[in-house]
Amino acid sequence: MMENTISSIQIVEYEDKFASSIAKMWNDSKDAWGGGVKTEEHIIEKHRSSDNLHTFLAMDNNQVVGYCGLSVYKEDIDSLYIPLLNVRPDYYGKKVGKLLLLHALKAVVAKKWPRLDLYTWAGNTKAVPLYKRCGFFWEEEDSNTHLMNFIPSVLNDSLLAPYIGKVDWYKDMLRTLELKPDGRQENGFTYYDYEWANSDTNLTASFERTGRGLSRVETDDFIIKLSLKDHELLEGENHEVKCYVKNKSGKQLSVEVSSCSNERVVCDFNHIYSVEKEVTTTNAFYLQAGPEPEKGKTFPTISVNVSVNGLMTTFKLGVNPKTPITIDTKAIPNVLQEGFETTVDLELENNLSVPALIELELPNNKYLSFHNPSCRIWLEGKGKGYVSIPATVLSLGFFQEDIICRVKLENDEEKIIKKTISAGLKGAGERFFGENKNSYYIYNGTYHIRVFKADNVMKFGTNRIGELPFVMFAPMLGKPFSNELSKNKPVKTETTLEKTSIILALYFQSTLLLIRTFR
């Protein structure tokens, strides 16, 4: 069925009968995408194994001139994803990409998903204005260009419905199309702001980067804002969240503010107000301990339900949970043997806003005999420091122990926490395996391999000063695995010793079959 005709361009869903024309489109686009020659059979085979929910094609006179996939985003929660978007080069500038993006957004809205994500390569800056004009925000990341679109949340929001219904969300959106990452900074938070204006109404909706949710709205009738004192909050402690409501309508507003607990945030409150001018509610919540949030994914959130005159929405802010101190164990570069002297170097960071005296108690263990089982360091608020702890090597292997940390403040308050430190003690001919909360390790003599749990990137090296490691990214085995292995967690790990080698095998559960990926 043909839909959304703009001039001679029409959008259709993929069918095998279009495979030959799709192959021609890719072959005509190979200067931009690279790769080998595509055939009709190749396209049909790929699409039969595709995990796309939809594959949209832009057609002109029975020729495929544009392509847009739509699938579930497997690297985060609550989002759909455009894994592939292409326009045939001779149709650049004819708004085919815009038509495909808007059609994909319409499908996301219809499916009631709150967000649409996509990636583009760093050099593809010419496409960024198009993405931003269609409602995407460029999230600042070191390794890739990730864009997020919250228009589906806005269009499906019952509180915003009376106002977004008065605007054309595309034509009336006010947006500066700069070739740089987006975001307004405030108290450690990054906010993405949508603004609309026409002769009938004005509307602003702000979304917070790490919570991936609505954090502030302003309409002709009211302003509502959710706020925290800081993005970084200590876990295991109580905190406060504020909800500010300002009445601009000249009529009383009936407002209800209620808690929305989750696995990391515990809270219980419910307030009902008749607001004539403005009101701020301050509510306590407890931030439970848990795993560290992963960059590029949704962080733990504080969520608050707000209803205005019976129309309700949920406001969210992401939080970056911290313990009072962070300890990072530096790799030991030397080749060791029993009886050698070495040092365990620790980088400490004070996550408190006030100065603290940090006292560390180091345990007896089978790998290292510490010359002084206790040490201390004074750190300013938010400050960093290093301690180098001398030790005698008792045996080689993967050293990993819990240490007791006493955090003493100037007001005589003391916090006692437990931290884990780990390091590989390697030597000639020694082979062993190690694991901590961030990585898997295997060691063979002076060499080791580290697999990062966050993205399954592998780093090979020796830790020798001045020697650069070799890096391999997670395997990309073709659809549907290309979006899975960079973020999936292994369901099983195995280590094996064979003559002079050591093998680490990580098993991942795919949507289709079980495969072993690292060996």
C-alpha cells in the first residue's frame, strides 16, 4: 500500500518484490557505504533474518531511492531504533531522508514507544541538521554519534495533549541547528529542550539526558519542574526531590504529586493542592546501593507522577549513584616472582563535597604481604589522590580482596564502607584467570587479555610503560547479531588450560541461537 506521497516520492513497507530495486539502490550507494555488490537473492536472505519491526522504502516511479529500518533498541530500555537509513546519492537534497524519518517517527508514536534512537558515523555531519530538525538530540559521547528523539513521548503525553494539539510539532518547533552535541547544563545535569510557538500557544518540554524522561514543562497555563540538588548522589542515604508548580492561567489548578518507587529509589508520598500562584513540594527518597550505571544507557531514576486538573504525566531525573569514595587499582606492569618487592598503586576519589580523611585497612592474603597493613590519605571535597602500598609477593595469580575504608569527616562523623581491589600478579610461565566487576582477564606470562563487561571490547597487552595495547571490538556477525554482542552479557564463562595457552570462552544468548564468541 502506498502512503505519504510528497511530490512523486511514496513510502511503502518492504516486500520481496522490491529486492532487486533495493540491491540497485545499495550498489548505487557503494561510494558512501562501501561493501560488495548486492544481489536480489542477497537482499531477500538478509531481510528474512532481519529483526526489524518495519522496513520502510522510499519509492519513485517503482524504483527504491531510500531505505529506513525500525527495530527495538537493544542497547537501552524504552526505545526503538533506526539501524540503517540510506538515500540513493542522486536523490540527495530531495527530502527523501526527512520523509523516511518522519514516517518512522509516526510508527513509533503509533506503537506508544517513548523514544527513537539512531547512530551516525562521526564524519557524517551533513546529516546532523536533518536529524535535529526532525526532533533528535545529539548526545555527547566520546566513541560515537548517538542521537535521541523524544517527540513520541511528547505526542503521547496526556498532560501535554491540549497544547501540542495546537501546534504543528515539525513546522512550529524552534530549533538552532548547530553541528555540535546538544544540551543545556545545570547542576551536573544535561537537559534537552523542545520549544514550540505559534499564534495560538507556546510550549516548552525538557528531557533530562540520563533519566531519558520529561523533567520540565511550560505551557500558557503552568510551569512544572522536577529538580535535585546534584546529579551525583550518595547511595545508601536519604535525599530530597523538589517539584515546583507555577500557575499562569489565572484560575485555580488542581494538582496532585505522588511518588513512583523503583528498584533503586524508595519513596512514599502523595500531595493534593489547589494552586493559585505557585507551590514547591519537597519529598524524601532513599537511594539504594546497586551496580554503577553504564554510560550511554538509562541511569537509575527518580520518578514523580504529576496530575493537573486530572491530566497526568510522569517526570523523571536520572541520578549517578556514588559511594563516599571511589578506588581504582592500577595495573602492575612488572613481571614478578615469589619474594619480589612490588607496590599496589591506588587512585582514590572523594565523592563527598567536603574534605575527608580516608583510612584503609588491608587484609592478610595468600598473594601479597603488605609492609604496612594500614594507610591514610587526606582528600579535599571532590578531590583525588594516590597511595602506593609496598608489598612482598607471596605467590602469583589474580589478587582480589575486600578492604575496609574509614571515611572521617571534620565534624567527627565516620562512614565505614567496604571496597574491592584487584590486580594481576604475572610472571614468566604463569597462566591464570581473573574477574572483577568491570572486566574478565586472562594472563599468560607477560601478556594478558582484558574483556570489558560494559561493551565486550577486548584489549591485548603487557602493561609495559610506553607500549600501546591492541584493541578489538565486539564481533559483528551480521543480522540479527550486530546490535547484540556489543552490549549483551555472557550467560556462561569457561576457562581452559592447553599446553602453553589459556582460553577464555564467553557464551552469549542470541535471539536465535547460542554462540561462543571469544576464544
